[in-house]
Amino acid sequence: MQEVLNQRIETAKASASYLPSEERTKAMTWLQANGLPHAKAEEYKYTHLTKVLEKEFSLQAGVAKSVVTKEQLSGLLFESVEAHHVVLVDGVFAPELSRIAADSKQLEISAFHEAQQKPAYLQYAAKEAHAEADPFIALNTAFASNGLFIEVKRGAAVELPVILYHISSASDAKPVIYPRNLIVVGENAQVKLVEHYITLGEAATFTNSVTEIVCQQDALVDYYKLQFNNPSAHQVGTTQVLQVKKSVFTATTVSLDGKMLRNNLNIVMDDEHCESNMWGLYLLNGKSHVDNHTMVDHRKPNALSNENYKGIMDGNSTAVFNGKIFVRQDAQKTNAFQSNRNILLSNDASVNTKPQLEIWADDVKCSHGCTIGQMDEEQLFYLRARGLSYESARAMLLHAFAADVIQNIKIEGIRTLLEELIIERLSK
Amino acid sequence: MLSIKNLHANIEGKEILRGINLEVKAGEVHAIMGPNGSGKSTLASVLAGREEYEVTEGSVEFLGKDLLELAPEDRAREGVFLAFQYPVEIPGVSTTNFLKSAVNQVREYKGLPPLDAVSFLSMMKERMKLVEIDQSLLSRSLNEGFSGGEKKRNEIFQMAMLEPKLALLDETDSGLDIDALRIVSQGVNKLKNKDNAVVVVTHYQRLLEYIVPDYVHVLYKGRIVKSGTKELALELEEKGYDWIKEEVGEVL
Ligand SMILES: Nc1ncnc2c1ncn2[C@@H]1O[C@H](COP(=O)(O)OP(=O)(O)OP(=O)(O)O)[C@@H](O)[C@H]1O
Ligand SMILES: [Mg+2]
């Protein structure tokens, strides 16, 4: 693997990229020295992405070779949702396929190559997601050649959600796709962001993404990551968030399909009175595997983090939840709550859940809890004793279990769509 | 309506019901009394179809059908209703929410068209008055944070919505203060007619002053050891169960 990786790095060195060159070089050097995680690497031991890469993918950066047409995308985008629809094909921004009705005084969306001189880009690009923190951040930083830069201007309350569609054109060469996003939300600005992944065709795909989000003072950011398109998708993505004073960041991660999905959500609360919410729902079937690693780093006092991940697992599916909460010595009066609850519907499904709290401050309120269980027979019987069929009683209970995550989705069209998908899935 | 013959049931290999015989006819009210642990709730659960219990012997016929053959939901659709002694909490599911599906699935079973939202709501409003229950309670997660009395009132409200042929009320009086007891009992009485029947499980005569039984049975160690009229309940209230235990001691 290392050999192939080194070759690719050599090729990448010779080719152009719009990512900051210093960070890119750092990432390459790091990869040359450390490689990708081996089977026993602590952070990736349940999710063997390296093996998949080695066996099935070429590591080649995905260049948009095949031309994707509007017709091909019809029915795949959330047409009914009024939004700024931003399409990226194999990691490359495709303005001709996008529908953006933004007022540039409020919202600017551009590719990295157009953003090179923008102050916010210069200040933050590749500054928060560190290559040495995660091999797949390094991989993306080394191999992504372009990216998407979104700037929400100071004071702007962007009304329509911004939806990023990451399209894999899934050519036969099995490239890896490296989406790279930088989103800077200015002081007192508000925005709803969605990342959604779509594969054209049935082919297996591998996506390695990095999204950096900066929430300036008093910013209000809702972020949604949706994974329900392709049962043969492999994905490892990092959402790296920096929060400044009094900002509120909410992430909702919903995973319904995928061969092997790894979501890293890292939130650094670098200022006082920040609030972050991490909601997650994974509803898996077949041989899907989803691994959610979250990390919230309380660096300053008086901040609140709230985490609630729920899993419903059927078939042979597997899930991993790892929730790190760091409360630094300075971060007095921190409130940090974490919960991960799982229902196993089949004997062959499994969940691995691990809270990881490291607290150096003394005046904090922290709580965490994980549960893995079956359907509650008492509840099932109660509803059946009222005349509900087994199937509808089961669906109702599971839906109620999932509801507190779904209810938090503030984009109505997407919430409704997910509700429908979930009800359909649970009624099977 | 209901005919129980020599019913035996086990849980976890332990025999709890040991030969129950009971006949309930349309229009009747039966009371089942008996010391703690004698099997009253077990009987109610077996009739409602709780699957943990294994019926090892005997038969139960309900309106000409073999009740034991039916799934719990089909028993409910045929008209059996169990007001639980300990109603379970269901976070995220409100009474309104599941009752709408329940009522319509029962209707579908009977070949009736579903109720639309408007008719369902007006039916709710009407039945809510019957047990003086508040809309806000019905919109909350079922039984979550309900007081004992609220839980029981909610059970009877559901009964009013489902209009069962046979209502099994398992200690519906426990947790109710005297005013609530009166309201709930009056609700049950209003729902009573010549075509349906009620079986109340209770430890106390007080409930039976409101819901007046035609027959009173004493369940002891998994059998009905004594049956009588409402005077038997008075006697039990006065004297407790020891005399019955003595009376049946030699038989058991
Ligand atoms: N799930 C169970 N597992 C094991 N034993 C059980 C279970 N449920 C009931 N039992 C036992 O069965 C017996 C009868 O219980 P049941 O609840 O039917 O009594 P009861 O007459 O309703 O009592 P009470 O008046 O206290 O409500 C008791 O000895 C009880 O411990
Ligand atoms: Mg009981």
C-alpha cells in the first residue's frame, strides 16, 4: 500500500492543486512517513478503509472525466426543496449543474481557484483540519486539487439552505473522490448547510472528504450530512468545526445506506459561551457499516455541548460510535452531555459504542450514556393489545425512537423526505 | 360471550393458572378478587395474548372463536380490551397518535371504512368528556410522567374509543382518588350495555359500589375457589381471605 501511496504522492506533487501549498506539502510528508491506518490502528480498527482502498480502488484522484448532464441528475436532487443547489461532480464544483440564487453581499460560493485571494480563504483554508490529526485528512489534503469555498458574510441571515450534492460519476477506473470544502460563516450570520452524496449508477465508490467550517462570533450554523444513496458507497469524511464566541453549531448526521461509512465530526470550541449540538441517526440494514467518531473540544469556559446519536440496526449491519469529549483546564462551567442509544433488530447486527471523556477542569457538568438493546416487548404488546398489527406497532415504536433526531431537522422538505424514507424502511 | 375451561398457564416453567373455569355472558359484570400473587393479572394477560405465558391446558372461547389461537391484535379487534394494571411508558408515542391507527385497524378488521381526521377528533372529544381527561395528556408521550391516576384514566379513555365487547379492568381503581374513581367508574358504566361485558379485577369493595358486579369470584393460587354475588365482596372486605384459604385448604 505504502508503495502505491508514495507513487501517487509523487504524481500529485507534479500536478497542480489550489489547496494551500504549505499544508499540502505537510500532508504529503506526513503520509510518506506514516501511511494509512493499518488494521490495528486504534482510531480505525473497526473500519478497515485502508484494506478497501488497497483492494478495490486506485487511489487515483477523481478527475471529472465523464460529463454529467442535467438530465442525469433529474430526480436525484432535492428539487422540491427551495434551496441553493450546489452540484459537485467527482469533487469539482459544477456551476453549470448548480442552481444558486445568492446575493453576493450575503453569500458567496466559488471554487478554490477563484477564492485564492479572498481574506477568509487565506485565513482559514486547511488551517483547522490538520494532516497529522487524521490520515484521511492528510490524504484529502494531499490529493484534492480543488475545492468549494462558501462565505456567509457578516450579519447575513441566509434564508434558503445551501445544499451540496457530491456526485460520484463512478467511472470504471474506480477513482477516489476527494471533496474539499471550506465554509466560513461570518459574525452574526446564519446558514443551513447540507451535504448529500449521490452515486450515478450502481458502482462502488470511495469518497474521502474534508469540510472545514468556521463559525464566527454569534454565528448560527445548521449542518446536515445525509448518507442514503448508494449501498456500495465507501466514505470517510471529516467535518472540522471551529467555533468562536457565542456561536451555535448544530450537526445532524443521518446514515441510511452505505457499505462502509466513516464520519469524523470534530468541533473545537475555542471561545466562551459556544453551543454545539451533535445529532445522529443511523438506520442500517444488509451489510452496511457506519462508524461515527465525534470529538468536541471544550477549550474555554461556559460552553455547552449536547450529543444524541441513535441507531437502529437490522440484517448484518454494524455500527461504531465513539464520542470524545475533552474539557480543558480552562473550560470551567462546561456543560457536556452525550447519549448513544441503539436498538438491534437482528441477532446478526452489532454495535460498538465507546464514550471517551477527558476532563481537566473541575467545575463541569458532564453526563453520558450508551445503551444497546432489543425492541421493548412490553411496549409492543401494549400497542398490539390496542389492535395495532405487529408490523405497525414495531414501526411506530422505532419511528418514535428515531424521531427526536429527525424532529431537529429544520429544513422542512428534507425532514419530510427523511420521515418518509424512514417510515418506509421501518415498515419493512 | 367468554367461556374459559380448565385453563392452565405457565411462566418460566412455573404454573400460575391451575385450572380456571369462568363463564361471562353479554350484559354481565364480573369481579375477580384474591390475594396478591394469586394470578389475577396473569389471567388477564393470557386472555389479552401476552406471549410470555404458555397455555398448557384448557380452552378459551370468545364469541364463538378460539381466543387462544388469535394474535393479541386480533383479540383486540374481536373486542377484547385489557386495561393494564401497570400501563407501560412509551416515549415519543402519544395516545392520540397510536389510537388513530388502532381505531382504524380495528375498523378495517371489521370491514368498516377508516375514520377521517375530523371524525376521529370529534369522537375523541366526545369520549374525553366521559372520563374527564385533558387533551394535553393525550398529546404527551404515553404514560411518561403520568400520575397513577392519569394512567388509569387514560386506559379507560382508550376503552371508550375502542368500544370493546369484553373489558378486562385490572386494578383500574388503584391510584385513583375518590373523585377520580367516581368519574372513571361512571365512564365504565356509561359504556356498559346489554351486548358487552366487564370483568374487573380489584382488591377493594369501594370500586364495586360504583361498578356493581353480578358475580364475584375469588382467585387463589391459580384457581377460582369461590364465586358468589356482590355480597361476597362485602364479606371479603370485612373478613379478609383467611377464612377462604381455610375453607379451600383441604381441597388444594
Ligand atoms: N414475568 C413473570 N416471571 C415470573 N413470575 C411471574 C411473572 N409474572 C407473574 N409472575 C408470578 O405469577 C404469580 C401471579 O402473578 P399475578 O401478577 O398474576 O398476580 P396478581 O393476582 O395479579 O397479584 P396482584 O394482586 O399483586 O396484582 C406471582 O407469583 C408472580 O410472581
Ligand atoms: Mg395483578
